[in-house]
Amino acid sequence: MNQEFINKWISQVKKGTLTFIVLNILKNGKEYYGYDLISEIKKNTAIEIAEGTLYPLMNRLKAENLITSKWVEQDSGIPRKYYNITNEGVATLKSMNTYWNELNNSILKISK
């Protein structure tokens, strides 16, 4: 087995699915701040993600009008930036979910 190849492939899969994962987490309407999103990703997937990966992604999603963000003052400590999915994000996610399901079904067929 070529472990170097496998590691590179896994990295590409993670990069390619991270947007999909984040939008799926946000779809329930709950607002999340960065650390919460990282925790949800780690809790629900096999993906390890760092803040340095998440925040540039969130900026790109905001620029694409798929999410919004707002700063919220805390009773103690620094303000937190909370993220929420937009209507356009919900519509985009619906298309992504359709494609993902079709792709997954195709992969399952050929990998038997």
C-alpha cells in the first residue's frame, strides 16, 4: 500500500467536502461560532480541522452569500463571530446533497 498516496488522497477528500459539511451543520438554523463549528466537525466526522483551515473557508462562503456572520459581545472575554446559513446557502446545499447522494450511490455500485 502506498501510504503517501493515501494520505494525499484523504487530504483532497477533506478539502473537497469541508464546505458541504459546514453547510450541513449550519442548515438547522442554529448559529455557530468558529470553535463550535470545529467541535461539531470533529464530533461528527473523521476530519481533523484547525482554525487556520476553517476561517478562510468561512470567508469564502460569506463572499459567495452562502452564509452570514455577526459579532456578538460576550459577558466576559472577547466578542465571538457567529455564522448562519443564508437562503441561498440552503438552496445550494440542497443541490449539493442531491449530487452527493447520486455520487455516493454510484460509488457504492462500482465498489461492490
